[in-house]
Amino acid sequence: MSDQDELQRLVPLAQAGNRHALENVIQICYPVILRYCRARMSGGRHPTAEDVAQETCLALANSIERYVDRGRPFMAFVYGIASNKVADAMRYYKRDLSNPTEDVPDTEIEHESPEYLTMVQAGSNRICDLLDVLSDKAREVVILRVFNGFSADETAAILGSTPGAVRVAQHRALATLRKALDQERGNE
């Protein structure tokens, strides 16, 4: 059973108050939300993409009872929430850029090395910089199609468009990204 089919089965149960169904909905949606947040946000800032993905899941859990099926995939509803949470985080970044942290961790960090995290952050920032050359719609199409692996039909349903328009937008967006990369290479 595909995730979309599973969501169609689980969402009405979650709306009726079935906690287990809600947990399964969140479990299906979280990886997709996280990829979306990572693609839209650069690394190394607070709140992080992981924080925003978690806030999105919390908002989803709190608002699922108000979801109304209007013939679009449930993920369109989820992306609407995620888009708003990312926009909130971006506003927070702009407002709070000059506030360094006051707390120093008391314990050693037991995960990836600083070098690895720096490389991940640089890659995330690089991707965000590239995506910034695109219009909002083109960026959404690339994120949904390339980063999240949705089909043209699924992307069209999420964006309220047609599959043909999604394919054209994707083609143009990728051509714009190629041109930006070629220009950058020419300047090196």
C-alpha cells in the first residue's frame, strides 16, 4: 500500500481521535516534511530544519481535525502547514540574527564531528543559494519533484496545478539552475 493510500485510510481515523492513527500519519509525513524543510532552510541556524519539521508535525497533530478533503492529496494540507512554519522560521532568522547563544553545553556532543557538520551546513547553504535564483513556484516544484520524489501528478495536486504545467515549470527551473551553475563556473 502506498503512503498516499495509507494516509487516505488513516486520516479519517486520526480526525475521529484515534491516537494510533495520528501517530502513523505523523510517522509517514515526518520524513517528507523534514526533506522539505531542509531544502527550504540553510543549515546551522536556530531553529533548525529539524526544529521546524517538528513544529510542523505538532501543528499537523493540532489541526488534523479541521482538515477537509477537497479532492487534493492530504500532503497538500501538510505542505501548507510546513510552508507557513518555514516562513515563520525565516522571519525569526531575520529578526534574531544578532543574538548569540547564552548557554554553553555542559556535556560533550556525541554525534558527527564539527568538520562533518560544517560540510553539511555548507552544502545546505549552497543548495538554498541555488534555489533562491528561482521563483517561489519553481522552487516549490523542484523541492517537491527532486527532493521529495513526487510525481508530476502528485505535485500538481499539491500545488493546485496541472501535471503538464508542473513538467514545464520543472524543465524551466532546472534550465535556470544549470545556467546559474554555468555562470558561476565561468567566474571561477
